[in-house]
Amino acid sequence: MPMGLRISGRTFLPAKGLTGETMMTRQDELRNMVKLATSGPWNADGPVWNLVVYSSLENRICFMAHSNGLNDDRDIANSRLIAQAPTLATDLAAALDEVARLDRDRRLAEAQVDRLLALSTSMDTDFEKFLEAVQALGAMPEGYCFCSRDRIGDDSKTHEPECADIRALMKGR
């Protein structure tokens, strides 16, 4: 069964020649329908009992059925809606393109977040291993430092930046 355009639960089958071996997107189908149809803009005009949708005086699209005066407003609204079909189809195709672009961007962003979370986890693991190694050396108790042999037992606590950075990191964990 050929693929059709689904709108509000209804399937609209494309005109002959619009489906092929390759699967078209809905926006491609809409663009092809507009391309194959009478070019716009379309207009609707005439007395309510003889409304005509047309693209030019010589090129009529359709003659509208009417309700024999039972609902003139609906008859006029129907003809105006049909006259907007090319514009609505083109705008819908553009909106679907934008939705597809935003969906691609979202998937790329999610993949980047996943990579960053994995990197963060790896960095946390590496940092924990580093802290365990430093603590296993016994190199960081208060008053003891590996930044200089002369500082062993130094109570001045004026350690080189490397030791101060390690102490700050250890206190932060």
C-alpha cells in the first residue's frame, strides 16, 4: 500500500507519480504536490452559490459545492481554506524541515552530553586514583610535604603551589 500523508488521523494518498522506490519525507511529498499542482497563489471568489477557486481568470482550480443557503459562512470558509492550500502546504513543509533540523540538533546535543558525562566520570575516577596514591604515599598530612626535602616538618605551612593545590583538592573531596 502506498505511503500517504497523515493529518488528524486521516491518510491522504499522493497523486500518481509522487511515490517511487525511495521513501519521501512528508515535506518532500508536500513540495511535490505543490510543484505538480497549479501554481499559486490561489483565490476564491464568486457568489456563494457559485464559488470558484482559481489561480487566474483562465485557470480555475475547482468549483465549490454549496449548501443551498443552509450555511453560507461555511461554504465561503471552505473555499478560502482550499485557496490557501499551496501556501499552507509550503509553510507546513518548511515547519517540518525545521522540526527535523531541531531533532537532529537535539540528538547531537544529547550525544555530546553523553560524551561529556563519560569524560567527567573518567576524570573523577582518575582523580580518585590520584588522591588514593598521594594518600598512600603519606605525603600530605599536615606539616609534611613532598615539594622540598627542606620542608619536612616545616610548621610555616608556606608550601609551594603544587602542595597547596593538592591540599585544597583533598579538602574539597
